[in-house]
Amino acid sequence: MLKSTHKFRAAAWLGIFALALGGAVGFAITSPSAVGGQLPPHKADLANGEAAFNAGGCASCHTTPDQPERLLLGGGLAIHSPFGTFYAPNISPDSEDGIGGWSERDFVTAMTKGTSPKGQHYYPAFPYASYQHASIGDLRDMFAYLKTLPAASGKVRDHDLGFPFNIRRAVGVWKALHLGSDDAALTKPSADAKINRGAYLVNGLGHCAECHSPRDTLGGIVAGQRLAGGPNPEGEGWVPNITRKGLKDWSESDIAHFLKTGETPDGDTTGGSMVRVVRNTARLSDADRAAIAAYLKSLPAVEGPARPKRS
């Protein structure tokens, strides 16, 4: 779930920090949002929780590095960025070092509001701006599934962020600007149930736009170029355009096959962080991979940002 998906420019962060100090948006800084009230009764569906876990790519970042057990979610993966290094937290059911002491409400609040059980802001490297579009039922099932996994002891080290990026309260300003909006383009129903399912997976749990979209100066996704590719938020390389512009030569079956195997239509294989993504999408149902493919092919062709010329 924690993933280096938001690339903020230094000037924007400094501006946000100045706003935080000035108190211009004090409410956003000092009053973190939380899911209000008690959640209604819910019978957990563990199979659906596992599917939501895989769609969300949780194991990609939270699996303890350098060990073979994919579902040992002790965290510790170093996620480098221009602003320092983030370390993926322990989300195993360990009661001391993981999330074993969390309530369902704590988990849903973290996933949809980016707020910890102690009321602290999570950095938006954790893609809660996309997870906010997931259904509460899916998130509750995911939490129930996480509790069935092995506990992993060990605290993860603090993020290594320099001033002013280590000021968590400044994240409240970013939230005020970017969190809570229900983008009609993401939620508008289609006449096709398959495309609706694909839209939900791509824009919610799958959080594909977090890496496959360019950012504005405040770190928000450029709405007009959503999914149109851009600079790799991890710092090097270029993330491809996955609108019809970039996938014009791919069929729906090509996309679904890629999500299962990592193989491209020309016989190549994926690399980089997409390898970890495919390890998760390979575990989705054939129907869900087909739905993602149908949705992506339904999108209009969008021209992405200009790619820098190599010197």
C-alpha cells in the first residue's frame, strides 16, 4: 500500500510549509480527517479481501525485503525519492510492530483519509488519494484478510527526510487541496458493467494513475493527462502512457495477458517496479484482468507530457 507514487516539487513543498507555519489552512493541519461514527455490521468475505489485497498491490511494498515469503508483511523496503527515502511500514497483524492493534475504523481511516490511529498524517507516498475511491466493504474485507496473515515482529525505521519535508503537519495542506474530491470522471457509471469494474480497479484499489500520470507543481495529478504517462516518480526513467495513445497497438487480450505474465505483444518482458505490480495482477481473476483491459481500451487517446530528449 505504501508506494512512492507522489512526486512533489521542492518549490511546492516549500510553499506548503510556509502555509503551514502561517496557519492559513490550520484546520487541515491540526484536524486530521477520520471515518466518523461506528461502522455498520459486516460479515467479512476473506476471498474478496484477498482479491482486494492483490488489486491494491500491498505485497509489492510491504513484504519484508530479502526473504521468500510474499505474505510476510514486515515492511522495510526503501523507497527513494527526490525528497528523501521512505520506508514501507509493517502492516502484518503483529500487535506491537504491525497493525494487529488496529480497529476496522483505524484501517479504513488510514486507507481513505491518510490518517493514522494516533491522528497523524501519512505522507502521500501512501496512495490514499486513490484508495479513497475503494468501497468500504472491500477495505473491511481486506483488513480481515490481512489479519489471517503471519505476524512479523520488528519496527521499521523512520523515514529519512530532510527539512522541511519531515514536517508532517504540512501534509494537511496537501490533503486540503487533493484529498476528498470525488472526480466524476472516475465514478461516472458506464452502460457496460465490465468497463465499470475496470474503472474501479484502475482508479481505486489499483491506483494506476499514481505512477502513470504527470503531476502539477503541487503534486496533484494533471487531470487532463490522467494515465498519459510521465516522469518516473521514483526518480529515473519514464512511465508509459496507458491511454489509447500509448496502447493503440495493444488489444484487450494483449493487456490482460501482460497483467498475467508480464509479457508484451512483441515478446519482451516488463522490468523495473512493474515486475512487482505484475506479481499482484497475476493473482487477479481472469475476469478482473479483462475488465482492466476493457476500461483502458475505452479511454480516449491522451497526449502525455513531452519526454526529454537524450543528450
